[in-house]
Amino acid sequence: MKLGFLTVLYADRSLDAVLDRAVELGVDAIELGTGNYPGDAHCRPDELLADHARARELRRAVHERGLRISALSCHGNPLHPNREIADAHHAVWRRTLELAELLEVDVVNTFSGCPGDGPDARAPNWVTCPWPPDFAEVLAWQWDERAIPYWREEAERAGAHGVRGIGLEMHPGFLVYNPETLLRLRAAAGERVGANFDPSHLVWQGIDAIDAVRELGRAGAIFHAHAKDTFVDAVNVRRNGVLDTKPYDRVLDRAWTFRTVGYGHGEEFWRAFVSMLRLVGYDGVLSIEHEDALASVDEGIEKAVALLCGVLLREPAAEMWWT
């Protein structure tokens, strides 16, 4: 298994600087954002598709440093009820598929999307309970009329561009947010639909991430994996439960908070996580993502690399020994 990181963590640096940083850290791969929520600081599909020489130069810059591109990521909401937003996110998705073919990248990561409550909705509606019956009706419409038809077509198109896997990140707020919903969409839209497995979004929901790896891995449904941690504050959970809409910077008040790898769960968890990924046949990249309000990007990624190198039974880069 290889180690990498999502380059949008360093959106303020040039691509060459980020690639050099990857070499310093001793990782094997990078995950490039191509627009929508991740942004496109280092990989702009419109520019690269219009100038194939620039695309070849990007590949060369990556490969000459001994790195690989693990995935292109364009997490968005192509099912958004606001047509302007949906169309914009869909366009980025389509251009990312074209770019994946050009760059010979076979995994594209995104979200499943979330529609509104019907054809005339203005905002997404994430249904979390079946009653009153309006909610069940909304959910059925979202799946049957919007999500399944969309992803059936897009899975076929992804295959036409040589994309082996659509890595859907299971994320609350979208229709696919846990193993059950991911497998539901996969059953309806085909085996190119799978997971960009990020444990951080599962653990705060009370899902056992290791069991989830076992279930999805046995189904052949894991195409990419993220390394991001979550700290669950038991005091606040006992008081208010796990659903929490307070801003992320109110760490003391929240039920859970995204943390650097090792600061939500110890090494034992990450050993079990990596081991289960291996047991189910995943031999891809573990891509570090940083959203820790208590640590800088450099602090977070260095701590994550140091811990995960130990878990993956490999030596960290010499520059990392001071951490």
C-alpha cells in the first residue's frame, strides 16, 4: 500500500513546490483537486484539456519525482436543486473524466450529491428519518428520480473514458453517507460506483470503520482511501447526540471534530484500518487529508506521515525524524 496526500492542502503553493514537498515527506502519490469543493489550484481541467502539452508536462513533473497520481477529485453536488449549481458541478465532473483519460488516471473521487425535496426545490434536503411520511416520500423521489438515473449514465460515461472507479466519499448531507447507501447506489448503477473510503465521516456517525472496510472490500467497492481522523467528544455526545451544526472552530462545544491522524484514534486503530484494507485486497493509496482546526497543514501532514509510515512498516523520509 502506498502513501500520499491531497494537494489542495497546499493550495497557496505552486504545483512544483507541492511536488517537492511530497518528495521531502517521502510519500508515493498525490491526489489532485480538479474543481468544485476541493478547488483546482494545481490541476485545471479546462486549461489542460485545451493544451495537451501542458497536461503531459504535469505528468512528467509528477513522474520524474518518483510520484504517481492516485486520483482526481472533484467533490461536488451534481444533483443540487439549484440548476445553475448542479450544472456547474456536473460540468466539472465531466471535464474531470476527460482529463482522467488524458492523464491516464483511473479513479475519480466525488460525492453522490443530494437533491431537494422535489422538482421545485431550491436547496438540498438530507433526509435522516422516515417519519412523518413526507420524508419517506422525498427520499424515494431523490433516489428513484434523480440519483439512480444520473449515476447509471455517469458510470457508463466514466467507463468510456477509462475510469475504473468512481470513488464516492460517504459523507453526511449527501445520499451516500454510509456503507448501506453506497452499496444501494452501486447495485443500481453498476460496479464502477464504489468508495473513496474516508473513515473520518463514518466514526462520528457511530459506524465501525474497520467493519465497513470489511463489508465494502469484500464487495470490491473500495477504489481509493483517505487518511483523516475524527475526535468524538463523549461529553457533548451524551448531551446532544452526534448530529452537530455548530461551526468547526467551536471545538470545545462540538460533538466531534476532524483531527490529524493519531489525534482522534491511536495507532492501534490505524493498524487495524490498514490491515483490514490489505485483507480485503486493497493495495492502492492511503491519501492524507487535513482539516484539523488545532494544527497547521505542515504540522498535521508531518504527524500523519510519521504515524502512517510506522503503520505501513516503512521508514519515514530522513527529514521527518525530528517529528
